[in-house]
Amino acid sequence: MDETAKGEQGDKGFWHTAPGLITAIAALITALGGILGILVQNGVIGWENDGQQLSATQEPAGAAGGEDGNRPEDAKSAPEQGGTSPVSWDRAEADLVRRDGTSTTVKASTVALACTTGSLQFENGQQISLEKVRTIRFDAIYTDSASADGLVTLLNGQELTDPIYTWNCPVWAQNKLGRVQIELEDIRLVKFNR
């Protein structure tokens, strides 16, 4: 080879070769990704998520509700209150609050709504174990349709507003003194202390 041809090839550095260009592009992409990650973590750049960020204690949408994952259409999610583990069901107590403001504390596992213990049924067909419930607020009682309007708040903060079947049965439970019964038109709130 003559000196002129050799000098032209020798002037080409690493960055002018195909492997050099690929390495440079990969390094640039990696650097940009790292900078982007730092900016997102520090809140400089935010991503739109329609408010559906999940915490470690919250169930994904569609997982909450009944045994089969269905939930009432008007359910709303909220973060778990308190952030602590609930008291076990067999040790939990419940407050039965009357419309006049008086209340009675009972054993949670003995609370009976709609003539049965252990569950709550909505007009839309959803049935929920009382173990998953934090509060049941009764706003209006309808004896002609054996139902009630109100708000059911689950342990994870989810709120359910579908009408509740009552079968016009009184609310009853047990405490250390014996059976407690409150007529349906007199009940205002059932609060499970968990």
C-alpha cells in the first residue's frame, strides 16, 4: 500500500466505525434513560395515571369485592385508613349506633343483618363478608322493598352505595350481657372496630 492510502485509513478513529457508532448511540440512550428516571423519581417530571396509583395495601381495581372479583359499579377506591393491620375478626368488636346517638358494643362476629350473620347482600347481587367491612351507615330504610340506602365502607377504604337488602329484619348481635336487638328503623351505623 502506498503512504497516501494508508494515511487516509489511519485517520479514521473508533467513532467513525460501525461498532463505534452503535456503542455511542447505546451510551447516549442509557444516559438519557438514567436522567429521565432521576427526574421522575424527584417529581420534576410527572406521569399521568388518572389517579389510580396503587399502594402496597390496596387491591387493584377489579380484585376488590366479592369472591369472584366483581364489585358494584358505583364502588369508589380510597387508601386503607390507618395503614395498620386490622384486628382479627374473632377478637373484633362492633358498635351499633342508634339514630338517637346511643350505642352498644358487641362482638363483631355475632352481628346479624338481613336475618343472617357474616355477610351483607346488595340489590345488585353482590354479597360481601362482614369481615371486609369497616362501617355500614344507614341513610334510609324502605320496608316496602326490604332494602336500605346508605354507605358501606370496606377495610381498604372502598365505598359502596348500592342499596342493601334488609329483609326487614332487625339488627342483632351478642355482647357479654346477652343478645342486643335494634329495630331496623332505629339503626344509624354499624362500626366494626378493627
